[in-house]
Amino acid sequence: MADWTNAIMFGVALIAFTLGLSSIIMGFISAKAGAEGMQEKVEYGFFGVTGLVIFFLMSYALA
């Protein structure tokens, strides 16, 4: 049963890494200007960092 737990944790880590990295990239690509553009960049950055933190936590749990 431990293999299933590790497989699920690996899947969550992989999804979190993908979503985190893509959110950070989308924050840099954003073409909006002004306050709305800055808000969008902050939101994407927040979700990106959160995704990477979850990835590192899952990686640590698997180690």
C-alpha cells in the first residue's frame, strides 16, 4: 500500500510543479498595463510560488 501513497504523492508533486511553473511564466507574459496588470502579475506569482512550495513539500515527503 505504500507504493500507492508514493505514487499519489508523486502525482500531486508533478501537478503542483507544472501549475506553479506555468503560473510564473504567465505572470511574465501578461500584456496588461496599469493597476489591473500589476494585480494579475501578483496573482499569477502567488499561485506560482504556492505551487512550487507544494512541490517541494511533496518532494521532501517522498525522500
